[in-house]
Amino acid sequence: MKSCCPPGEGCNARVEDETCSLTLLRRERNPNARRALSLWDRYQHAAETSRSRRFLKRAYQRARDQVLGVWTPWDGGVGTSA
């Protein structure tokens, strides 16, 4: 597991040999990237039993994909903007 990945959360890279999505988002200088990182932070600090935890994770994933592009197995691991 990469050092940037929180224990028990799995890797944030969309494919195994890709840079961590959190690292990529931190490099971006736009409001959508800051929003995705804010959602990730909220998700990480939500109570383990919080019903909103699942919602926050999906919200982060949608915001991440909006910034980095939606990955599919057919694009070779390179995100493409919609």
C-alpha cells in the first residue's frame, strides 16, 4: 500500500501503477480540486458509524472524477475529461 493511502481505505489511485488521486488533486489549482479534497477530508473525519460516511465517499469520488476524468479499463489508465 502506498504511504499516502489511509489504513483500511485501499489505494486512491484509480489503477495500480498510477499516481495517487489525492496527490494529483493537490497539484491542481482549481476550485473543483479543492472541493474534492474537502470532501475527502470530511469523509476521513466522519464517524465510523455515520450514515453520511458512504454518501461523502461517493461525493468525493464524483468530484475526483470531475477533475481527473473518469477512468475506464479501456482507456489504459489515463483519465479523460468528459
